[in-house]
Amino acid sequence: MSTSELYSLWLKNATDDPDIIEELKSIDGKDEEIYDRFYRELEFGTAGLRGVIGAGTNRMNIYTVRRATQGLAQYVLGEGGSKVAIAYDSRIKSTLFAREAARVLAANGIKVYIYKELMPTPMLSYAVRELGCTSGIVVTASHNPAKYNGYKAYGADGAQLSVENSQKVLDLVNEVNMFSSVRLCDFDEAVREGTIEYIGDELIEKYLEAVKSRSIERVKGDLKVIYTPLNGTGNKPVREILKRIGIENVTVVPEQEFPDGSFPTAPFPNPEIRQAFECALSLSKTVPADLLLATDPDCDRVGIAVKDGDDFTLMSGNEVGACLLDYILSRRKANGTLPKDPVAVKTIVSTPLADKIAAKYGCKLISVLTGFKYIGEQAGILEAKGEQERFVFGFEESYGYLAGAYVRDKDAVVASMLICEMAAFYKNEGKTLLDVINGLYAEHGMVYSSQNSFTFEGAAGMKKMQSIMDDLRALPPKKIGENSVIAISDYESSEKTELKTGKKTVITLPKSNVLYYDLDENGSNLIVRPSGTEPKIKVYITSIDADKEKAESRAELWLWDMKKRFN
């Protein structure tokens, strides 16, 4: 069916949302606008759905949500399941999309547990596990700009669906006609009948106690924190958990305290970037603070800025992850609570500094593909053997952290707790977290890491991204910057090739659209991968050198080289 035919079909049938009706009428006769909305279907991938809110098959709306949920319902029933949990964040239409998903599931005879108000993503993972659900849904677009929303699907283990199970759901979704084969019931009637049930406060309390159980040191002193939930879901749980461990001096950024899906003071509500901290930085001029803390809208990522003289310095996800790993291992060893044969997990794009820290404490470090579900999977493997306490920490460079196996996704609530606890501990020793990371570099060697994103919007952008990846495979670079490429690992073909000898070895991790370039014998590397959730190609750089300035300058040269290749 052509885009114009799909447009006509939607004009006739998409009548349940007045916003969609208005948008469809506004693009009448505008071929490019129609094409962008209908040239493809918003695909149900390993991260669920994510897209711009609006009318059309390539947009997030009640019809794409209903269709995805009908496919998920058939998957749940096919697995012999009967229960699904739902959570949602502060984004535009998140509440509506969550209710629509609940209506579809209940109409298919599936018991739905839904939170009464917006909740962080990790609390959905907890609910799935605690309530014995076959699946779960979080309506969120994480840290994307306000025009986006999304839909993440979870399995019975509380982790995002595996590649295999995502494909099963996708196959079922593809069979669903969004206007004729979606089952729906009345939300309020389903609540009255008990098919849809609100999740009570007791489950929230159990989650908070599970988080608090991961605390290591009793907080001493007066750590001063400025916190911003970036108008998202973190406000209540983060403040509550900090209060419970004794972090009392917390000032919330007033402009970003309450839920607001338009993100008026932070158009990019991403704690990885300095712009997300601008309001907190402004507040710090009048409110004393040791630490600035920011969680993204669905509260699964957290970023920090540390007092540095008269200013604040943002720490990267790699740096915070390294500090947390060292803190957890060192303090639990000192306290006698470190389990025998501890296990930590990181992604392949995260800092190799973690390997050295883990080795120091006799901790096994496992590297997995990008995506926190792979970290959660490792916790699940240990749990299946009754050894879940061996899982002490997991992290990825994109500001995602987890301590403990009570959930299977990154958790900014527990991460916020441990970061503040760690900062308070070192403050009592006269150190900042900047002192800690510099101490780790001094001990283990300088590791400079950066993550860089290149955006390719729309249909043309999708083609460009594919062309870039195809070109990199067809004409593999022999040099990046001034460094010869030692080896190329193509995770899509599951093959590593050493360029000097031509020797090939099999990569045992699951297939993924990732290219990994080894650039020196010290472990320096450059990694290229398209994002699974945004129209971006990401370039990860690790430059290892005793000289910090040299490490940084090499990284800049490598990045400049890749920019040329992307044009």
C-alpha cells in the first residue's frame, strides 16, 4: 500500500484521538509530510517502540501502541502467561498510551497491574518479578527530546525482551491490523471487574527496601546535594531513598521538580550532557552543594557534577561506573560483606579501567553487548544457580548502573543512593569524587573515553546510516587518524580479523550491528554502532596512554577521521 493510500485509510479510520484527526487534516496535499509519517511502520525491536509522537504508521500514537500491545498479548498467551505489569513516565501522552495498552491486554483476558501514577522504569522491572508477570510494559522514550515517546517490553525475568522473544512479538505484531484486529475494552469497567488492578503502595515500599538493602556504609557528615529529576519520575523515589540512608541536605531544582513532558527548561533531558544541568548549576550559585545529581525522565540513568573549586565538573558514565565499582568492592571487602567469587558486568563499549579494578579485588568481570538486558541476563544466570548475591554491580557508559539482582534493568534510584553514599564517605576522608577517579587513573593508568553521536533524521537519515555501515564493511579502514588498525571485530558477522596476518576468530557474543577497531597494543579502540532507540550512529573511543594530553589528542584525531567518513 502506498503512503498516499495509507494516509487516506487513516483519514477514514483514525478517529479516536482528536490530535491525530487535526494533524492528518493539516498535512493534506503535503507529500513529504505524508511520506515521512507513512513510509514505514514503527518497528517493534529489542527496545520495543520509540518514535516521534503524531499521526501515521511511523509515529507513536494510540494505534501503533494498540497494535504492538495486541501482538504482545498474543505472545503472552502463547507463553501460557496471564499477567502483565505497566508503568509510565511524565512524557506527553504517556498516561494515555499506558491506559490504551491496558485496555488491549484486558480485552485479551490478561490480568493487568498498572501503577496509579508515573514510576521509574526499574520499578516496572521489580513489579514484573514480584507479581509473577509474564511480561511488562514501560511507556517512555527515556532521555529523548519532548517530541518522542516510546514503549519498552519486558520478559518474566524483569529484563527487556531478548532478541529471540522480541522477534516472536514482532512476527505477531506484523499480523495485526491496527484498525480491525485489535481487541479493546473499557478501562474503567475493567478496573471495576478486577481485570485491571492498580499496584498498591506496599509494592513500592518493598522496592524501596530492596534498594536500601544495597547500601554499604552508614552515611556520616553533611553531604550537600542539588537534585533534578528533569521533570520526570525520579522526584519521589530518589528523594525518599536519600532520606532513608541519611542524606538530608537535598535541594530540588524547583523548575524541574514536577512532571512535565514538555521539558521546558531542558529540551534534551539527558544527564549525559551539560545542558541538562544548567538549572542546577544556576541554583548552585546561591545554594551550597558538593554534588549535582540528575536523573532522566524514566529514572534509569543518572549523571553527576562534582564541586571543583568555584565550578562543577561533570563526570562521565565511565568515570562514575569505575568509581562505584571500586567503592563497592573495596568497602564490601573491608566490611566483610563481599561474596565469594563476586561478579561484575559491563558492556563492550564501557571503560577497560573496570577490568583492572575488578582484577585488584578478585572480582570476575564479564563484558557483554550494548544494552542493559545483557547485563540483567548475567544476573539471571547467577540467580538460576542460586548465586544471585555474587552479582555485585553492572554498568554501561551511558550512565546506567545496577547494584544487586532485585531488578533486571539499570536503576537510577539505587545508583543515586550509592553515588551520594560514596560521595559522603570520601568527603569524610577529605576527597571529592574527582580525587577518587584521578587516584584510580594514577593507580591503573590513564584511560580516556568518549561517546559521540551523529544524528540522521527521517527517511533519508535511515538510508544514510545504513550506507555508512555498509561502506565501513565494504571498505574497512586500515588507518584511523595516525594509528594503524590492528584488528576489526564485526559483531554482525561474528568474526574478528587481524589485519596484519589475516587471521580470523569467531566472536561468541550474539550478533549485533557493531564494528570494533583495535588501534594499539595497549587496548585503545574505536567502536561504531547505530543506536537501537534513536536515529543516531554512535562512536565510542577509548584512548589509553600514560600521558593524558596525548590520550585526549589521539581521541580527537580519531573522531575527526570518523566525521569525514560519515559525510
